[in-house]
Amino acid sequence: MGSSKQSAGILDTLKMERVRTILTHTYPYPHEHSRHAVIAVVVGCLFFISSDNIHTLVEKLDKNVKWWSMYACLFGFFYFFSSPFIGKTFKPSYSNFSRWYIAWILVAAVYHLPSFQSMGVDMRMNLSLFLTIYLSSILFLLVFHIIFLGLWYIGFVSRVAGKRPEILTILQNCAVLSVACCVFYSHCGNRAMLRERPLDRRNSNWFSFWKKEERNTWLAKFLRMNELKDQVCSSWFAPVGSASDYPLLSKWVIYGEIACNGSCPGSSDEISPIYSLWATFIGLYIANYVVERSTGWALTHPLSVKEYEKLKKKQMKPDFLDMVPWYSGTSADLFKTVFDLLVSVTVFVGRFDMRMMQAAMSRVSDGNHQDDLLYDHFSEKDDFWFDFMADTGDGGNSSYAVARLLAKPFIRTLKDDSELTLPRGNLLIIGGDLAYPNPSAFTYERRLFVPFEYALQPPPWYKAEQIAVNKPEVPFGAQLKQYNGPQCFVIPGNHDWFDGLQTFMRYICHRSWLGGWLMPQKKSYFALQLPKRWWVFGLDLALHGDIDVYQFKFFSELITEKVQDDDSVIIITHEPNWLTDWYWNDVTGKNISHLISDYLRGRCKLRMAGDLHHYMRHSHVKSDGPVHIHHLLVNGCGGAFLHPTHVFSKFNKLDEVSYECKAAYPSFEDSSRIALGNILKFRKKNWQFDFIGGIIYFVLVFSMFPQCELNHILQDDTFSGHIKSFLGTVWNGFIYILQHSCVSLVGAILLLIAAYSFVPPKLSRKKRAIIGVLHVSAHLAAALILMLLLEIGVEICIQHKLLATSGLVFLYVEQFVLIQRFVTSFAQVDK
């Protein structure tokens, strides 16, 4: 007993499972992953390089160290700026333009650097050989795999062989094989031996250096790596025979080159060592593939527990989209959103309104059109809870986190050291902006429906492509009042209106399920009669920021006919105009205000909205005057990015009624701290915005290129003198832009107009002008400083002859002269 326990302890100490996991390959078919072959090729390459004349290598490196350093820095910067693209998909195509833009910059920079050949490295022969062997290997292995799959289909090999190899794996193996052959050719050549020499080679014993009496000789050879390399090439990788030894292959082999003193007796029939090396690799690949696929190697080598859990987690992970990069400036979706917005504002606002079409269709289909807009099936319930969220169409993970909380049967929370249990709402109301940045079938499916379906699955008979014609489609043909599951009603936001509400109508008004929530809704606005004499009015503001005439008529008639004097009404809109109007010093939503003040007359207990991605709740301060709205609530925390709250900290009045903030998330202090942190973190999280900033800065200093007289900055002896000359040059550039530059001056004026427009209008015009001028001046100074630093760097490179061999004419003067000639010829043609 004691010995068994002791042995068990020893095994535990050794962690044999860990050892087995390390020694056992983690993939079912290791031949498909050439990491061992890659390691072997790298080791061989390092061996051959180290066996060359070290003095020659050091001499080449010393002569061209500056160029190799520039290449290293260039590729380092390229990797830094392109690394965020690695692993990114093409859908949505957020970074495709940046990808090609950075690649173009790299190619342009490499084009102006010396070639590898001029620095002592000639890659032409190796590249030609690599392409030849690579293409031949791909063709050969593709034919082999087709034949092997044919044999599997007929039944000559086992069923395990039916797994098709990845095409990228074949390409990878061919690349490794080709690199190995090129490394051999670079250091051993394609030499063939005379017929007498192979006999001597076969009689000699390469491993004789392991004998004790020859060990010192081997050590001496090891110190002379060049001789060791020659022995490796002549012994291990020598030709395997002549074509006469293999008559069937005599027409398909490649012959080696004869190395002899003086005139050679005849042509060589020795098989090329490169060909034999290639054939050996191909044979090993085929043998390994056939053995593994025919013997069921994968069935006898299962994955480890750790790898299995990792694979299972990867397979179960939802395929959510990343959050929308609003400040990338390179997203095709964002450009499409801008285009759709311009079309919507031009075409739909004031010309065509889907809400008018909905009202017309309701009257045509049914004389009592309120059946499509009024829902009273909740009114008879004894206990009723409802949830509200908005702005859920941004990030998949964040939207799923909110949807998962909404889907839970109950949530436990703490309040004053006591635990509260909040049940799942019978009703879920979503306050708009269902998919960012623009509404489409793709964004609605991936940003709205997928997170909600993962949170709470729809019924098994539900089909996503099915159009709901006769809503509500209650399960088992029951009445809507008899359905006890969760239900969902949605109002559109401004982003849902960018396509004229087409996608919203298709996916919300003509679908029956959002995940596990039933959607009885038929129109973009609605009225719900709740228990305890409560009502919910869901309003559609479109892009006007207000309800239309037909919508106003429906709700006003409903208030007059069915809402009692002591009833309570909750009004839900997408935009919280009580905050936005205060911030922009504007007045919007006049029809809504008219409906609340003249029809509801104090019965509006709560107004809820989204659009602003934070949480804020205001309550009225008791006074003697009339109170039209008792509480104001903003909840745009549906999964989108965060908006600040501290900019609304001074809001305290609406319609001559005072309000006080009862809750805010984030708090005013946290919001201010986060905003200050954006000064440093914005560039890190939104580095693609450099594309927009680069274009703006280039326009601001466009007329300043090139600066050919900057020697006075470099001629000062003191650091303070350099700074003084530099700042003086910046000021002269600013004056030059104001006096002589048309393009830069127009760019600065347009930037000033944009900066002035973004300042809150509640400030005086004088303050807005001062803030705008300071803002533009800061950007203009930064653009001038960056331009001069770039020009000084070019000037230093010219003085030290680091710009190839053409001097100053190399880049700037030639291009500047060409531009001047073009402008002159254009002016002459114009005359």
C-alpha cells in the first residue's frame, strides 16, 4: 500500500499529464501543420549563414548599416500600423481602405530606398528558383490529393481519410519545402560529381569524427565552419545517383552541373541534388499523409482536455460584431451612412414620410384603424412589470450583456442592505437606434437579432426568413390576452430612419419574434393600455424631431375618448429634447409639447427617451404652478458607447418648471474625469482617425511644400537658438498662409466655420468665436510644426547624403518643377 501511494505521489510530482500534453501533438493531423519543418528550415538556414565567411558578412553589414537600419525601422513601423488589421474580417469592411493606404505608403518608401542587390544581396536567382519549385510543388500535391480522394471515394482507403486538407496548409508546406531547397541552392549550389567521386564518398564514413582518435580533427573542422559546410553539402546532400540508375525517371529528372578542372569530359547524367532534395520532401509528405489517413491516427490520438475545452469554447462563442469605429474615417459603412443621411434629409424630410403611408394603409385596410395602433391586452393583468432600453445596435458583446439581463427570469439587487428581487418584465420597450451605423438587413440581423436570440431563444418553429402577414402570430392560435410570455414593442430612432424606415418595417413590423420576445406591433408608433389605469404612448419622431399630423390626430383622439382624468401616461420618444434643446439653445418637438400641455394636462407622469448613451433621471421640484411632466428619464445604456453626463449638470428647468437631478450614470465627477482622459486615450482607441486628421493637416499646409531653405534652423549653436529659429519659421509660415496661400487659407476658414458650429449655441457669439479661433489656431500650429519637422528631417538626410544618390533633386525639386510646368502650361492653354 505504501509503495503504491508513494508511486502515485511521484507521478503527481512529475505531472505526467502535462508531459504527455507537451509530447503529444495537439492537432489530429500533424502533417498539416509544418511547424517542425519550419524549425528545421530555420536551423538549416542559420547553419549555412553562419558557415559563410563571417568577415564578408560583417563587411557588407558595415558598409550598408544605415540602409539596413532604415529598412528595419520601415518594416517595424509598417507592422505597428498594420497589426490592428491582422485577424480582421472583410465584413464589415471598417479598415479595408487603411489597409491599402498603409501598404501603398510602404511600397512607396521601399521604392525610394536602395535595392538589396546594390547592398550586396542578390535575391533574383533564389526568387526565380523559389517560384519554380513552389508552383511545381503545389501542382504536384494538388494532383496527389485529388487522386487520394478518388481512392477514398471508391473505397480503397479508410473512411478516416475523407477529411479534406486545408488549401492553406498545402500552400504552407509547399512554401517551407521551396525555402529549404533555395537555402540549399544558395550555399551548396547544383553541382554534380564525376562518376569516380561518388565511390570514394560512399567508402568514406562521415560519422568518423565520433571516433575518439579523430575527435580533435572534428573540433578543428567545427571551428572552420566553411569546411564543415562543404562536407555537409558533399556528404549529406550529394547527388543520389545518375539517370542511368533510374531509367524510368530519366525523362523527368533535373541534371546537376559538372564541377571539374579544365575541360569536362562530357555532359553530366548525375541527378541534381536540388531535385533529389525536393523529391525526398515530397515523398515524406506523401508517406506521412497516407499512413496517417489510412490508419486512423486521429482516432487514437485525441485532443487533451485543455485543448478540447479551448476548442469547445471557441465553437460556442457567439460571432458578434465589433463595436462601430465611429472615428475611424475609413469605414465604408460610415460613408454609406453619410450618403443615406443626405438622401434621407433631401428626399424624405418634407417630401415623403412613411408615417403618412402607415396612416393611409391603416384606414384602407380597416375602418377602425386603431386596432393597428392601440393594444389593450395588458389592461386586465393584476401584476405588471416592463423594461425599457434604447440604443442597442452598436457592440455585439455589450448588447448581448444587456439582453441577457433582460432575459433572466429575475434579478437580485441590494438596496439599503436589503435584497430586492426584480422579475423579468412582461413587456420590453426599445427606444430606437436598433442597428448602427446605418439600417440594413446585415446590421439588423447581426447587431440586433443575433444578441437577443443568444440571450433568449425564439420558439423552435420560428423561421427568420418568414414574413408575418397576420400579426399577432400568437403560438397555438391563442388570443393575445392569453399569451403569458414576454412581449416587445419598438419605436424607431434617427438611425433607423436613414433608409426611410424600410428595414424597420421589414424586421420589426413584419416579424413576430425578437429572440424569445413576441412582437405584436404593426406600425412604427403605438399606444398601450396597462393595468392600474396607466398608458404608454410610443411616438415616432422620424428625422423631424417631432410627430406628424396624423400621429398627433391619433393620440389626441385617444386622449379625448379613452384616457380618463385620473389616468397616468408614460410618453416614450427616441430623442430627449428637454436636454438637447437646452444644450443647443433650440426649440423642437412643438407638436409633442402641444399634446402634453393642452391635451394631457398634467397626466404625463413620465417621459422616457434614449439617444444619449447614459442614464439620467430628473424629478420636478414642488411648486404652486402647473406641472405638465412629473419625471424625465434618459436611458440609452443599451450597449452603445458612453455619452458624458456632466455637460447636462446645469439643466434644471423645462417649460418654466424646475427640475433636479436624482440619479446619473456615470456621475458628473466620473463623466468629467473620463472626458479629460480622452485627451490621451482618444488617439489610442481611435488611431484610424489619423486618416481624417492627416488630410485636414495636409490641406492646412499644402501651399508650404516644399521648404528648401531651412539651414538657418540647423546652423545655431545652442538649443535655445534652434527653438527660437524654429518658432520664428512657424510664425512666418502662418503669415505666409494668410497672405499668399489660397488652398491653406480656404481650409483654415472651413475649419473655423466647423469649429464655430460645434460650440454650444447657448454661449454668446463672442465666446463661440473666441473658442473657434483658439481651436483652429491650435490645429494650424500643430500642422505647421509637423510640416517643419518633416522638412527638417528631409534636410538632415540630404546633408548626410541619405537619400540615395540624386541629392535634393531626388524627390522634391523634380516634383516641384513638374507641378510648376503643369500650372504654366495650363495657364498658357487657358489664354
